[in-house]
Amino acid sequence: MIFLFTPSTETGYDKIALQPVLATFAGIALLLLLIIRFKTNAFLSLLTVAILTALTAGLAPNAAFSAIEKGMGGTLGFIAPIIGLGAIFGAILERSNVLGALAEKVVKLKTENSKTMATGFMGLIAATPVFFDVALIILLPLINKMAATAKKVPLYFGLPLCAGLAIGHAFIPPTPGPMLISKELGADVGYVIIVGIVVSFVTLIVAGPVFTKWLDRRGALPGKVPDFTMLSAAGKKRTVSFTKAIGLITFPIVLILLANAAKAIHSEHQITSILQAIGHPFSALILACLASWIFVGPKTPEDKKLFSNSIARSLEPTALIILITGAGGAFKQVLIESGAGGELSTIIESLGLSIILTAFILALLFRLLQGSANVAMIGASGILANMTMVTDYNQWQWAIITIAIAAGASGFSHVNDSGFWLVNRLFNLTEKETLKTWTLMTGVLAATALIICLILFPLAG
């Protein structure tokens, strides 16, 4: 076995094996080449790189493929039902125009400041049941209408919306990302929800309205003011009340929080067992689907057919999301089985960084190198879970570590991230303009969340 260096015994670790570390870096370089240069499918690229990394790291073929199976199975056994149920939940709410109820509330606000702030928080709420791209496409007509009325470029309201969607998707369970990290680290989902909400609110204000207004004052918001006469009405006619919309969207979150509260107050009580059964993410999302079907679902046979078609369409893109997430889990498992994760952990630990900085930097590196936020969360949490520095933390601290990983995995979205191109095309931006707005905003988002986590962590000890 080749070794990278032999540190002194004072540092507390022995020789660092070179082969698995070099194999990992070579694999990441190949992944970049395949995705960015050759535009290869992300799932195919991730799975290919995972296999090649396992073999070049020194694993025997049987062990390599066993690690791939274990990584994919372990990840998807938990996250696939959440992605599928989330897609169904989102499809019902989308078809019922629940997001339209939120949008109408925003449109009625009088000042630009209140509208930009409300647009950001609308994105934060909408990201819980609906995927980022779906929510952005649904709400884009509203953004254009608001921009035309205010004689502003669409990004003036669109960037706060994108900030809210990105933050909600990354920080607040039961969205897939923080659920993945929670499972990997053993963090309690209820604590993660509370910490995620706290961090989300502050981060959204800074990365959304405040950052957007800073760009606007500098004349750095690209785009043209939409022609109001060319715009159709934003969204469909509202079919549900604002209160009902908020209640349905937050319903699964409330169930999870109730289960955790009951466990904290009286863990042995029979009611606690019942609440824990209905407050598990699987049960909470199933009940949310049923509740939305009952309260805002189809009322006629024709409606039922339309809703069924919408649900079927919503499940189509989840196949790729699930496969990419599974391949990310496979790559993570390869890092563990080959020893590369342990070697990288030793190198990182030798730098003497705090656990929050370590979590953030690991996730940010994965994010910058391969693009997918979910894969970055899987890779970073997988390595972190195997680090010796991860020892006796309480549940509040585990939750803060979870959000620190989510923050790093959300930072500096660029050309290898599908979100970059979605914003680029929907707002008719050039690549340079997208980098100066969307990419910079996600950087501000990540940095703000990191600062909040650094402040909260010692207070939670």
C-alpha cells in the first residue's frame, strides 16, 4: 500500500493511504469531465465513476459491486418513498392551485418591499411539497406580472423567490436533502425541522430581498421589464383559501413535530407511540396526500381523471431523481468501503477545523465538483458519520450539523447544476448574468446559513 505522508504521533493519526485518496480525486475529475464536457447523463456518470473508483481504490470486483449495492439500497430504502410521496403530494396541491392561493395573497400587498419579502417566504413555503423546478415554473407568470406592474425586471421578484425555494428545499424536512443527512448522521428530524426553520428565516431575508435590493441599487439585475399587455393572468383561478393552503402545506411538518414533542415529554406513553407512528416521515406524507385529496382534491369523475394524470406525470421525473440519489449513495459507500472516506477524514481532522466548518466545507466541495445538492449532502454526511471527531453531541447540535451540511451543499450553484440552467432559461439570462445573480445568491445563502450555524452550535452545547 502506498502512503501519502507519515505525520507525527502528536497529531493522533497514522499513515495516510494514497491509493484510495487518489482514486477518489481521479473519480471526481472523471465525473466532472463526463457531466460538463461530454454532457453525459448524471445517473450513468455517477454509477460509472462509483464503480471505477471502487476498483482503482483497491477493492476486489465482488467487494466493489457489493459496496455499490449496499450504498444504493441503504440510501433508496429510506429516501425513495419520501421522493415518491412528496411528488404525489405536490401534484395534488399543484392541480388544486394551492400555490395560486399563496400567490394571490402576495399580489394584494401594496409596497415593493413587502412583495419581495413575501415572494421569498412564498418560495420557502412552496418548496416543502413541490420540487424547485415545478414551483418556479408555476409561479413564474406571477413574477412577470408583478415585475410589469412595478416596472422592474423579473429577477427583482424572481431572485427572492428562487432563494426561498432553494432554502426550503435544502433546510426543512420532509424534503429529501435534510432527510438524507438526518438518516446518515442519526439526527432527530424534529430537531432538524426547528433548526432548519430558524436558519431559513434569517438566511432568506439576507440572501433574498436584501441581496436582491443590493444588486438592484448597483444596476446589476439583468433583464427587461415585461410588457404588461402581453402577459396572461398569473396562475389559475384560486380554488382554496389561503388558510387552507398553509394548513395543507405544513400538515406533514406539524405531524413530525408532534411526534418528536411527545417523545420528549413522555416517551413511554401510549399516545406517544401513536403520534410516533403517524409522525414518521412516511406516515406524515401519506396522511398529507390523503388530507389534500379530501380537502382540495377532485370532486367529479372528470376531475379525478385529471388529478390521476397529474400524479402520473409528477412521478415521471422522480425516476431520475431517485436514480441519481441512489448513485450518490453508492459513491458514498465506495468511499467508506475503500477506506478513502476514513483517509480524507483523517486529513480533514488534522486541519483542526470545527465540526461545523468541516461539515460545511465537505458539502461545498462535493457541490462544486459534481453539481447535485442531494449528492453533495449524501457524500458529506457519509464521510462525516465515519469521522472520529463526531462523538458526543446532543440532538440540537446534530440538527445544526445537519443544516451546516445542507448549507454547504446549496452553495455556489454553477454550470454543472440543473438549477443553474433552469434559472438561466426561465429568466432569459446569459451564462455570465446567471453567475452574477443566481450563483452569487446561492453563495450568499450558504455563507449566511454557515454563520448562523457557527453562532448556534456553542449555544446548543
